[in-house]
Amino acid sequence: MPAIPHSLKIPPPEVVVSRIAGLKAGDTVVTPNTRLAITLRREFDRIQAAQGISAWASADILPVSAFIERIYEDALYSTHAPHLPQLLTSAQEQLLWEEAVARLAGAPVLLSVAETARLAREAWVLAHEWQLIPRLGKFVLNEDSRAFSAWSRRYENVTRKARQIDHARLCTLVTGLCGSPGIAIPQRLICYGFDSVTPQWTALLAKLEEAGCEVDEVRGTTPPVQRFEMPYFANRTVHRVECDVSNDEIYGAAVWARARIERDSTARIGIVVPQLSEYRSSLVRIFNSVMEPDVRQALPGTPRHMPFNISLGVALSSYPLVHAVFLVLELIQGEMEFERASLLLRSPFLAGAEAEMLPRAQLDAKLRKHVEPVITLDRLLGLVKRENNANCPALARLLSACEKFCKKMSTDKQRPSALARAISDILRLVGFPGERTPDSSEYQTLKKWQNVLSGFALLDNVTTGMSYRQAVSHLRGMAADTLFQPETPDVPIQILGVFEAAGMMFDHLWVMGLSDEAWPLQPRPSPFLPIELQRSERLPLSSPATTLELASRFTDGWLAASQEVILSHARHSGSNDTRELAPSPLIAHIAASDIELPNLLPDYVKHRDLIHQGRRLERIKDDPAPRIVHGKGGDGRARGGVAVIKDQAACPFRALALHRLRAEGLKTPHSGLDVAERGTLVHEMLAQVWRRIRDKSTLDALAEDELKTLLTSAAGEVIARMSARHPYTLSERLVRIEQRRLTRLAWEWLEEERKRSDFTVVSTEARRSIEIAGLALSTRLDRVDELADGRRIVIDYKTRAPSVNAMLGERPDEPQLPLYLVAAEADAAAIAFAQVRAGEMRYTALARDNDLLPGVKGFAESRHIDRYDSWEALVAAWFDALASVAADFSSGHSQVDPKKYPQTCRTCDVRPLCRIYERAAMDFTEQGEEE
């Protein structure tokens, strides 16, 4: 952990810069972090320009880590060079720690070797900064500390034998070099922004003083002499603001910041967020919306220069361009989830992405209907060639090139530099980074990725070789460890974390997130060092006491860092949280102010206001869809069969979207067979059985062994047909399971069929063309039975049968059986859902007579007689209702009118087209919570 920076009683940047402005060459200013060094350099340049100087020597201002590395690099060009160890890169250190952790006993039980190695490496740095290594033996070590001691011994032995050194020990090495001949040191060293310094850094400063360097402005273990007084803000104001939730807090800070820079474009504004990583995405979104409410400015290719900058970058691997790289490498590596392959198919960073944008999107939608959740490169290439090769030739070519490259690539371990070249070749084959010219952000991201790949090649110095799979894993870890954000011009608003803001002065400062739960920060002692040792040495964040002390110093520093200071916190952690949060005890003594202070938060226009202000009202007639043409010039046939009537009854717009506009939602690949496919198997199985048996007398005559053989054979045939449609879904083991399931279900259902009187199955899976109200539909009847006296029953198989009520009403939920009755089997005496479900075999039916199906009452004895006078009246009502629904569809009636709102809409996959969710999102959410 680095030394703790602090801003209390530290002179402002202008004072420090003014002091060194006239000093001779050889003077250096060091800071605890890079951002503070950049700020000081900019202030130095601003002061020189303000004095009318046209050219000046750059100020030597740099962070302490760079200062130490510079002395080491200078030594490499001196007589000491032959005796100096090689400095390891961060990636090389991580790999050596991973090998140390993985090769010692106990490592196999670790869930993540890489993460364990990262924590051990942090403990190693902490132990050297605070010179704890010699004292470890004086404390009782727990299991974690003993493991760390073993790992660190191995790591140290490996690096010593290879004459290598890491950044944790570099300061100690440089300390030994200072004062030696040929080692350049500054004449004067000004340390700015340090409140607490580590023993390792203190030793270096002492050695520099011995060598003749004047060290200034350093706070050590004893109170230093303060050469400067804190600037006095005569009109300083401090407000404590309470907000309802964190988003309100962020919005308030954004509006406040915009108001300040509109009043004074040269003002320096700081927004400090203790939990910056947690709120980063919300900060970006809300600040963007406040600074530029017109979201059209965020469209690709539109220049956009925001007046704010966030100090915390995000993992390089999270950027779309780098994410696409790992998708390519993962696909070549072996299997990958289709959802990730889908992202790759539609990626703009591949060859032909712009020219084939629409065909690739259509291909993705088509593949989703029958692809497996996990896919390989060979399988994907085969599907692309089969489904859309003519429309996506560039995609097919680059996948073919990857396949050939994959076959040529060695499976043996190779040196990282060779693997880096291979990865570069792979990316070149796929046309990375795409056809279009990268914008500034993408260009910088591409350069950063190339730096990471170059850093991976340097792993040659610490490993003999690794496999391709290991290489991809290490590269992914390196990209995840690399925090990156594209460079932006100097901007007036800086959004900072606690440590980045230390030592910086502002004209206006807002510190948010200061609730009693968030501030002070939670102690975070290292798990690999004895807790007693960390507390005795008062390491930062090692105990509640040191954490409180640190937070108190930061809080005091904020109060002295600006002329206007606002400290805020949220009363609730979220909109659904009823628990109220109190302000941090470190700011509770400041009286709370209303966030609507005069001139504090102006009311800025929002994007929706811009739209409303630019409105032009136009009256249009809400015409229905065009009629379906019957007779000459049109066949009156609708795509979708009986589903047309079902969807029109559920919601007219749904029927229009699905069956006339041919819209459909994207499917999600699934493992094995889904519910619909398993239901299809049951349908086909029973159809196959009854094609062989034909009637009940034959069923009764079959012996048990004969029936079992017949069922097993039928199950095998239907599964074979399904396997042909899904060759990669049904494995041999799954085929056996499905065959046993179908055989058991059919056997149990046939036992239910034996309870009936004699009947003959006159048709199974029969395709019929029917017409109702002039609308022609193609249908398929699962089964029609005929009794000995000629009465017929229309049967539809269901694995879970709906209730009888679902077939009734003006807009029936399940209209297929009534439609079959009135349009195809007008003389049928019953319609029935046959529920084929293990342990729940039964008929759900409406029948004219009592003796048609076991357990089914005749219509005269049913409860529906009160609503319909007779069976004939029911059939007539069905005809009228279904004809009305069909006529509505033919006439173009297509209102957004769900029958059961919001239940109908929750299962509809064309909701984005009708956009009902924009008006009713809360209804869907509440319904989901109830369920």
C-alpha cells in the first residue's frame, strides 16, 4: 500500500510551483500520485504563460514511483550496470507469484490462483514499504500467513537466481545506489502532498540528504517545520447537503458543477467520491445528461467534448474493442457460449462488419432458433455456410481462415513471444479492428491493447512456455488488471477518488457519499500479514483506529481545500430501501442545508424538455391495417394457421405483428430440448402409435410384450426424426432418456384409453385447409376418433391441458378445438384436450352426450347449460365468436388491445414493437414481484 497522501496544511499548487519556477536545473518535485503531478505541471505552465514567457524549460515534476525508476534507469548507464538486477514488469511479477502459489502444497484447493497471487503480491509490497519482513518471525502466524511466507520465499529465490527485482524492492535498491559515483540525484527535492511516509521512503530521503540533496516539505514521524501557511479563504462557505438517494446526490453535484463553470469558465471544480468504482457508471451517465442534454450528440461520429474527467479508469478488457479480441481468441480456443459467439458475429471490429451488418444480424436471429447454448468454431462455420453463406461471404471467409489457422497451430507449449505473434496473426486474419476508421477513443484503446500484447511477449524472461489456453487466460488477466480511459483535454471538472484528490486545491469542491455506512472507509488489513503486526506499525486501513484517523485527516483536508465546500450524503441506499442513513459522524456537526439553496442548483433543461420544446403537432388518422384481399387478386390465406385466431383474440396488434408483419422475438439457445420440442415428441409418438394400432379392439388384443416392443419402436422413430433436426442437441445418452420417457408416457396414456368404449382413430396429424369468415387457414388436427355409432371426437394432446373456460367467450384463449369443430368437423359430438402428463392422465372436454369420454358429463348436465341453452347453441356461439375474430383480422383491425392486461403482454415477444411497456413498465414489474 502506498504512503498516505494528505491535503491538510499543504500549500496550494501555485505556491509550490512559484517556488520552483525560478530554480536552476536539477530541482525535482515528487508527488504521491500521477494526477497530482500532472496538475502541478499544468499549473506551472499556466503561471509561465501568464507572465508572458514564450518558451520555458519543462518543470521536473513526477510521481514518486517514476522518480525511483528514473534513478534506477540512470544507474543502468553507469558503472553499476553489470551488477544491477533486471526490473520486472507488473505482468512478470504477477506470473511469478502465480507460479509460486500454484506449485506449493495447498494450491489445488484455491478457487482462484490468480486472485490469491494478486493478494500475496500486495502483501509483499506492503511488507517492504513498511519493512515488516524482519519482524514476521516475532508473531504467531496463522495458516494464511504461513502460506504467504512459503510463497514469498519461493518467489524471492526465483527472482534472486534470475537476477531480477520487483517494484516493491526497487526503492531499497535505489537507496543503496544514492551517493555512489555515476548516480545522478537532484540538487533539491520538494515533496508535495505527503502526510505519512513509509519507512522505506524515509530511508531513501535520508540517503538523498546524505548525498547532498536538499529535501523540502516532507512530513515524517516527527512534526516537521511548516514553511508555508495554509491559504486563508476569507469568504469560505461549507454546506452539508442531504439527498434522498445516491442518484439525486450525483444529479445535484452535476447541476452544481455546470452552474459553476458557466459562471466562471476558468474555475477548478472537484467532485470527490469515496466509493468511486461503485458509482462510476452512474456518474458518467448523469453528468453526461446534465452537461449535454441533447442525446443526439452521443451518436457515433459526433464530436463530443465533455467538461469533466473521471480519475478512475475501467478494466481494458471491458472496452468493446478489446472484448471483441477475446471473443475471437475464445472461439479459436474451443467451445464458447453461443450468446458470446453472437456478440462476435455482430461485432463491428471484424472484416466486412459494415457491409454485412444487416445480413449478419439476420443470420444471428436465424441461428438462435436451433443452435445449442455452446458452440465450436467448426459448428459455427458449418451453420454459417448452410444458413447464410451467400449473404455473408466475408464472415464465412474469416471463419474459414480461423479454422485453417487453428488446425496449423501447435498444441505444445510455446514461448509467450511466439504466442503473441500467433495472436497478432489471428487478429489480422479476422480483419481486426474492422473496416471503419476508429475514433479517438477506439484508437487509444487499440494502442493500449497493443502495449498489453507487447507486455505479454516479455513474459519470455520469466517462463519457458505456456499453452495457447494458458496464454489467453494470462492475457485476459493482464487486460483486466490494466485500468484505462482515453486521454481527454484539460477540463475544469475533476471527478476523483479519495486518494487522487489528496493535496489538490479547487475553487469549488463537492464531496459525496459521506453517510455513516460509507465514511470512514471500512478497515482492509492484508489477510497474509499478522493483524497484530499491522496494527502495531499503524499501517493505513489496518484497524478501525487508523482508518478513523485517516478519514479525519482527509475530511479536514477537504474543508481547507476550497473556498466553497459541499459535503453530501444520501438518506437511503436505494429507492426501495426504507432504512434511513445518517451522516458520517465526521461531518454531522455541520448544520444541514437545503439542496435548493439560492443560486446553488439551477433548473437545467432535460432531453425530454428539448423534445417537447421542439414539437410540431400533426394530426393523423389512425387507420387500420390494409384488408386481406379475398377472391381474385388474393387468396385470403394468412401465415400462421390457427395461431392467427389465437393471437387475434389475445391482442389484435400481436396478430398483425406476427402474421402479417412477420415480426418475431429473438430466441435464446437452450440445453437439450425445450418444452415445445418435448411436447412435439409426445404428439409424434402418439400419432405413430395410433397409425399402427388404429382402433381400441387392436389395443386390447395386444399382449404386454408386444405393446412394449411397439412403443419402443415408435419412440425410436420419432426421436430419430428429431435428432435429424437437432444433430448436436440429442446425445446418445439423452436419446435413451427421451426414449424411456416417451415409452412410459405412451404406456400410461394407453391405459387411460382402455377405459373408453370401442372407437377407431380415423386421422392423426391430419393437415386440413379450412375457411372461416373468408379467411383461409392451414391447420393440423392432432387426432379425430369415431365411435361405433359414427359419432366423432376431435382430440388435441397437451402436456398440461387448459380449463374448459379457455375455449369459451368472444375472445377464447384456446380457440383451436372450437375452430376445428366449426370449420373442419362440424358433426363432431365432443372436443377434448388429452392431458398426457405422468400421473395426471385425463380428458378436459366439452361433449354433447354423457357416454363419449370417461369422466366427462354431457352438455345438458354441465354448468355451462345456464349460459348456452344447448350443444347446438354452443356450437353456434363458437362460430359467431370465431368468425368475428377472423373478420377483424381480415379487415385490418390491429389495435393494441391485450385481452388480459398485463398478463397477455408479459409473455408477448413483440412488446418492443407496440411499445406498451413504455406506458406500463410498472405494471409488468409489480406483476413480476407478485409472482
